[in-house]
Amino acid sequence: MFGTQDLALFVISGLLLNLAPGPDSLLIMSRSASQGWRAGSAAALGIGSGTCVHIFAAALGLSAILATSATAFTIVKLIGAAYLLYVGIGLLLSKKLSQLETATQAATPALRYRKIFLQGFLTNVLNPKVAVFFLAFVPQFIDASAPNKALAFIVLGVIFNVNGM
């Protein structure tokens, strides 16, 4: 179907891989714990949207450039690390500020869902390991004789993304 093979094994492997904690799952857990399930859902949807970028980039061959170019990989890795530091420092500073508030001052306002969605999106898109993961994992489940390998890649990527969300 669509040039894929061993679809059941792909789904099971994808589910197991999604259980491993990473920056994406930490963002979802922290937003859910601090602002509730809606904020966690916004982060998850942002991460899922970021995964779509990786899926289409890999299907079009753009992720192959990232995987083979040490310079491109390093640039994306550094941008991603800088963004994660920015988010982490922002969380630490907001916690310190909330501790310094007195009982008469208003509580620190919660982040808007749009901003949480964007955090999830950027956390995923700027993680070069996700691009390399898609190049290493998904092709194993594409039939070598598939007439349209890019379509097979997209189908498998969407299945992985839906399972992850």
C-alpha cells in the first residue's frame, strides 16, 4: 500500500520510539504541568506541525543535505541549542520573578496558546536529530520497488506523526 512494507512493525516501532523522552516531551509535560492540558495540547500540536516540516523536507531530499553537510548540521544544531537555552532561561526567570512577587501583586500571566504552539514548533524544527532520524528510520519501511518513494515517505511520516501526537 503506497509503496510501504512492514506497516505493523513501523507503527509499533514508532510508538516505542515516541515513548523515549526528549526536548519535545519535556516541553509538553512542563506546559501541561504549569498551565493545564490545553497548554500541553498546544505544545503537542506545535511539535506535530514541526514534524510535518521534517517529513516533507526528508521526502523532498532536503534533509539529506542536512545529514551529509557537517556545516549545515552544526548550524541548525547551534540555532536549536540557542533556542532551547532561550526557552530554559525564560522559564527560570519567570519562576524567580513569580517567587519575588508579594501577595498583593498579580500572578505571572500564563503564556498564550499561540506562543506555546510556536515553542513546540521551533523546538521540533530546530532539532536536527529529528531530520536525521527520519532519514535513518523511515526508508527501512519503504518498498524498494515503490513507484513513488516520496509519497511512501510522506504516508509513513504522517502515520508516525499521528501516533506521536
